[in-house]
Amino acid sequence: MPSSEQSELLATPCVTCREHHLKCDRSVPRCGRCVRAKRDCKLGFKFKPSKDQRWLKPPRTLIYIDETRDLSNGSATKDTSQYDVQVDESHSRDQSSSSASVTPPASSHSRRRDEARDQSAVTAQGQRPPRRHDVFENDRISAPEVHAHREPPPTRSADPYNMNDRSSPYLPPPRNAMSGNFPNVPNLPLKNRTEAILFRHYIQKLAICLDLCDPLRHFELVVPERAGGSHTLLNAIFAIAARHLSHTTDFDPLASNRYHDECLKYLIPMLDHTSTVSDENMFAATIILRMLEEMDVPTTGQDTYSHLLGIHAFVNVGDHHMIPGSLSAASFWVGLRQEIYIAVITQQPVKLSLEHYVVDRSFEATDDYTWSNRAIVLLADVLNFCFGGNPSTPSHWTALDEATVRWSTTRPPSFNPFFYRERTGSLAFPEVWHGSSCHVIGIQHHILAQLFLIQFDPSIPKVGTNRRAAVKQMTHRIENLVRELCGIGVCNQWTPPAMFTACMGIAMFGDQFGERPDQEALLDILRRTEADHARPTAAIQQQLLRAWGWVPEDDE
């Protein structure tokens, strides 16, 4: 008869058979299958707690955190649901007969996530709602980690430019918390060398155009990592890189279309689902495809704004998905700059919603990136004043003008160029050197806001003897600001959007330059921007040539 210890061993199949998914005869000391296969037979053990086992006593109140509800039902509800459960003290001792167990210690990743929210919680395992299996499995983002235990952000003042507003900025979570816990998937490393070249070109040459005011450089660092788990995001990277290379080199002009079509095959149906428009991977992919759409204008002959409408869908989903410091917030700022470009060129208001907590209109001390984003928001407000449907009032203009002055006087001194030289007789623009892209973009958008306010100044007489002098002074101020705007662009071409923004100013105010050397210098910026950076400027060039009288008005 086997001993009591052997009886326990006989009750459990050997480890070797379990690993090979074989039926074990549970013989001792070696099972029959292992003997016949000449394998080492490792006996399995069945542990049984002793009667005097001491169990940990859980707290009386357990907090259950459901992070999957929003994704499972596709609704935009509150961030998390918390349930307070009273635990019977007798349950703490009689654990051996219960199927429920206290959750093991949280992983290091979970601990970092909880520390990012400055709260701690004891969680217990409970029945979670089943995850919905979408058709687009590879493109579904994991549950947003920054939702749990997030306090609602403090409300801002109703006055967008309230000088007494002292609400503190919402601090972004650590990088680990916002990057997401994405598993290793077969998208990366790439096996096709051409696609690897496209991937590298996006990281080294194009991401800089998107990460201007993002200290965490999401589109350079996070998006390539996320592309490993999202086919749509990966194809968007391939599409934009292929399109840029086809415009600036002899790269295959049809390659981008294949990747673009692959994106649209999945992206367009997904925009109809609430859960999809909260997916920041898809948001980032739409931003990249909008950049491609801007490059395609010379080829298609028009801008359809298709992906701009997709951006609106992601932005309108609400604040609870646009956490400061997240990829969604970074995508929002890029989308706002893209929207401003369209608003300037078409002379229309900014249609993207600006009623989000990440939008900051205060003048409190903060980092340089936030100051740049404040200048961008200020320009959007100015454009809405100039081109909005509601009648503008002098008091509204005065408030915006005071805001531009306040931004200029309270911004950090780091926005000052590290080299500045006034233009000479042979140069059309001053030399202005900056060391950071956020300084370049912040100053340039602030200059554009001033330009539009000068152009729409209600104090300029519509008629009368004083109008001529007022218009002359206005033109002089506009010329000086446009020269500075272009000087920043020409001297900081290491960040291509400096040239893009200069082109916006030229498109709106270039017609006010009457001297031939100045006009040629403005045209040179437009031509270089299109040749070097694949940004469409041909239509702007033709408009200016007609305005300057270089070609007849009816000449196409």
C-alpha cells in the first residue's frame, strides 16, 4: 500500500505529461508514459492548506474599479465606477472553501499607474463584463489607463481671458502611464526594407512637423511604438512617408495610394462607432492622414477636408478621453493647427471645438510648450472674431488685442531669439534664430494673431480724410510683422512648419508689398516650401502674381 504521501502524489498527474497534454497513469515513482518515451518524470504535487493556516485579513471595504465598461458598451460614461462592498469578518478566516480570493499584489506597471494619480486602492477580483470582439481586433486600444481614480479637473473661469484666473494646470501623468501596455505583436520589426525606409523617414523627417509643442514628442516616440499593434496607424505612417518622398524625390508616386487605401478600408467604418472615436491610435492615424491630404492638393486639384471631418469626430467625443499628456491631447493640438491653416487660407472661422480642459487661455507661469499652445488658441479666437458669423464688437476686438499684448509681456524670456539682426537694404527679412520649435511656432502664431487684429481694427475710419493716413500706418505695421514672420521661417528651416506658417502670412498679407525685391523674396519662400516640404503653394503664388500685376487678372 502506498504511504499517505504517495496517495497525494498519485492523485495528481505528473508535470511532464501535463506539459505534453497527455493522459498520465500516475504510476510511482515514474508514470508509464514517461518510461516508454524515456523522459524524465516530474511528479506533480497537490498542496493542501494545514488547519492552522493564517490568512491575510482584507479591509472591510473593498473598492472595485471597472476600467472596461466604456469600451465594452461603447458609451461615453464616467471614467470609472466604484463599488463599496462590506466584507464579513468571518470570511477572512474561512478562505479554503470559497472560490473568491484576494487579488495578488499589483504589478509594477499598475503601481506606477496608481502613483500617477496620487491615490491608492485595494482591488479585488470580481466578475468583469465580457470584452466585445470587434472586427478590427488589431486596431483596438487597451483600456485607457489614465481613467481610474481621476478627479474631475477644476473648472476654468467663464471669461476666456480672465486676468484673475488662478486655476492650476492639470499635470500630465508619467510617460509609462500614458503609453499604454501594448503587447508584442508581429507588425514590428518590419521585414520589408522599403517599408523600413518609409518608417525611418517618418520618424526622422516628418514627426518633427507634428511634435512642435509637445515636450513628450508623441508622434516621434509613441506613435511608432503604437504602430506595432495597429495596422491602420502603421499604414498611415507608410502612406505619409511615401507621399512626402514622391513629392521631394523620385520615389514611386503610387506607393502612398496603396497604404492610404488600406487605412481607409478600416478607418471609415470605425468612425461610426462611439468606442472607436475614443481610440487615440485612430485619432493619431487621422492626424497623419490629414497631413497627407494637405500634400495631395497639387495632385487632386482641391482639398476635400475629408480627414478634417474625422478629426472633428475624435475631438467631439469629450474631455474624459483627452487627458493632458496623452496621445489624444497631442493629436488635438496638431489637429487645431491643421484647422487654423484651413481657416486662414479659406478665411473662415475655426470649426474645431475649443471647449476642452486642455485649452488654456490664462497667463499664469508655466512651461514654454503651454505658452506656445496659448498663442495658438489665441489665434483661433482671433480668426473666429474676424470670420465668424456673429457681428463683431469693438469691445471684443479690444479684449483680444489686450490678450495679444498680455501674452507678449508675460511670456518667458526663453521665447526671445538667441540671435537677431535687423534687415539691411539687400535683405527683405531680418535674421531671427530660435533654438526650439515651440518658440518658433508660438511666436509665429502670435504674429499672425496681431496681423489679423490690425487688418480688422474697427477704429480705422471707413471713409473720411483720416482714412488714408490710418491705412498707410496699418500697411506699415503689417509689412513689418510679415517680414519678421518670414525671417523666422527662413532662419529656422530645421523645423519645416516655420516655413508653413510663414506661407500663411504671405497668403493673407503678401499683396500689400509693392516693391519688386520684396515680392520676389516672398515668392521664393513659397517655392522653396513646396519644393522642399511638399506643401502646396502654387495657388497662392498665382493669386499674388495677379495681385501684384505680374500677370493679367484673367490669366490662368
